[in-house]
Amino acid sequence: MRRGLFVLWVGLLVSVCSITGAQDVLNGALVVGQPSIGQIAIAGESIRYAYTLNQISQITIQVLSDTVHPTVQVLRDGAVIANQMNLAAEPMVVLDSVLDAGAYIVEIGALEAATGTVMALVQSEASVAVMDLQPGNVVSGGVNGSGQVSLYRFSAMVEPAYLYYESLNPMQGAAMSLVNITTGQTVGKLEVELSGARLRIPAGSNVYRILITHEGVADPVQFTLCLIGVSGGECGQGGVIIPTAVEQSGNSVCVVTPKFAGGANIRQSASTNAPILVALLDGTSATVLGIDPTESWYNVEYNGINGWAALSAVNSAGNCVGLDVMVPPSVPPTAVPPQPTNPPVQPTNPPSPTSVPGGPCLITFSGTELIYTQPAVDPSLIFDQVQAGYELIPVGRWNSGGQDWWKTNYFNSWWLNKPGTMGTVSGDCSGLPFINP
């Protein structure tokens, strides 16, 4: 079939009178079944075509030349999505790939620094169905030697998860690639020499796609796929789910994620007065090791750091029943600032109480609120998490992008006054200075 196309294309190359000049601009658009002829007029130059797909498809692009050894690559937003570099120096190259719906650039070049005429043809476009892979479900599929592919899609979980792939033929497998659709990056590949694998998927909100293709193997390949949270067990041979065995202490896998978009604090001890060790960022998870005697704080491990997270600030997942009861360390005493050697001199005429109608400026909290080291909602800038009943004294204000920030006397931390906030401003705050951070 491809040899027949080779002869046909040679005839077209001879018969075409008007040839597109090669430039570093778009030379038109590629349409399935319609050959496009271009000229590489300068050594090292490439010919670029627009190419658009309306749905996710399996595509085949052929490029032929009687004067150069052609290469072809597909780009999207400047990134190479697929390529065939023709390292064997053949007069024709064939690129097979699966592409999402969208706009692409097909770039035709030469293996060597040479000039000549090339012809590009999108030989086929075939839509591909994408099946959803649900956690805890085992799916079976197969690919054969006719170029068949299988596509699956799944979303990351609130806890880390394992993705199992297993060929039912122990002597060979199919080729598998794992793409993070959210970032566009290929994050894992499995060649046909391997008949199975287990991949750990981090917790979060990313969406992934699995592509399984039949490459270079003689027989059809049947396989199973299984996605399961780390607390849910594992997928054994043939995709059978094996539940996690509960340890004698009852301390099986339990993970927590932040309840609020700004993240959650992990502290040195089970107290809001304890120093903050690290912020548990939104979209990440920490492993629970135990719980305090009041059942108000989890002892957790996050990025190698052991600390305490308040139950009121996190969501839990997995087997969090029967956790080991752990006694948190005592909270170190708050350092008392040194007293000045020379106390400040009292003003001769102190201000009259009537000069501050409504009382002093004050922020009173009726619920949990995050405060930051700088006026920006950034998990890395979280300073503390104040609780209901806390009172802070404002010392300045700053308005940025319509956000009303208040600087407080609590180690110069910042609080965002926004609709629905759990903080209430009272008293006379008209004299507060506007501070540019």
C-alpha cells in the first residue's frame, strides 16, 4: 500500500507545475486525502502547514521526497507533540499518532542540510473513543496488529493512588503512555518488552489520559487497567482488587487534604499557639500517623516533616478509624519581648477619649480565618490561622486590585477583609495609615 503511494507521489511530483515556495511561514493547511507540495529552498529550512482536528483522532501523515530525506513533527503552542525524524534516511516517512481536538502546526524538514521538493499527505483520520477509568473498577481491553489503539481517561484523587497495567500475555505487552492532560506533558511510558507496571499518581486535581497501542508484536494483546487509592488496597494478578490489611494497631493508611483553598497549617504541636512548621498546600495531601487524646488534632507527615494539623482545617480520606492516640509535645512558652531600657515619655497632653468615637479600631473573629505575611492570597505566605474569639488590632491598610487588606499587630501579619469573611471590624478606624507593602 505504501509502495503504491510512493509511485503515485513520484508521478505527482513530476506533473505539478506550481510548487509552493518554502518559507518560515504557514504554507497553507493540510486536509486529509489532499497532497500538499512544498519546496525546501534553503538548507536547514522547514515547511510549515496548519492542521486542525475537531475531535480526538488517530492520524497518519506521510511525507515523501525524491531529493531529500524528509522529517516531520507536529507542534501545538510551540511544543512538539509527535515526530518522526527518519533516522534510517528513507525517502518516505510515516508518522502515526493520536492527537486531541485542536489546532496544530505540521513542520516538514530534511534530515540533512539539503534542498528539494517534498510532498505531505494526511492519509487518514479516525476518531477514537475515550473511556473513563473509575477508581476501584477493573477494566479489560485489547489491541491488535491493525493499528488499533485504546484510550482511557481518569482524574487524580484526594489521596495518592496506584495505576496498575497488566498484559494478560506474560511474555509481551502493548505500548502504554500516560499523559497529564492538565499540563500537556507525557509523564510515563511503557514499552512492549514490559508486560505490567504500577504507577503512583499524586493527589490533586490533574486529569490524565492513558494511550495503549499495538507496536511491533505479533499477536493481539489483552490487558487490564485498575486505579485505586493507596488506602483502598491493591490490584493483584488479573486485576483482582486486594483490600488493604488492617494492622493490629488499627493505624492503616489515612490521608488529609486542606479544607480551605488557602491551605492548612502543620504545627509543632496540637495547639494554635504552637509554631507553624510548614503549610499543607491546596491540592496536596499528608499522611496521618495518629490523633491527639482530644481527637482535635492529627499527627501527620508531609514532605518528610512531622507535625500536627487541626481536624477543623482538613478533610480526611481513607481508613481514619482506630488511629493510634499520640500525646503531642508541650507548646514552647511564648517569648516575652525585652523591656526597653528607657521607657517612653508620656505625652504632656494625652488625647481626649472623645477624639476616638466608637472605641478603638478592632477586628473580632467569629470563625476560622487565614492571615498572611504579605497582602496576597498565596499558600506559601500563610502566617497563621486564627480561631473564633480572636481579636487583632489593625495598624494599617492596603487596597490592591479591589482587595481590602488590613495590617495587624500580630507580628505585622495581614488579613483580607472580603465578603463572607469571619472577621468583623469595629471602632474608629479612620485614622489608620495606608501602607504600601
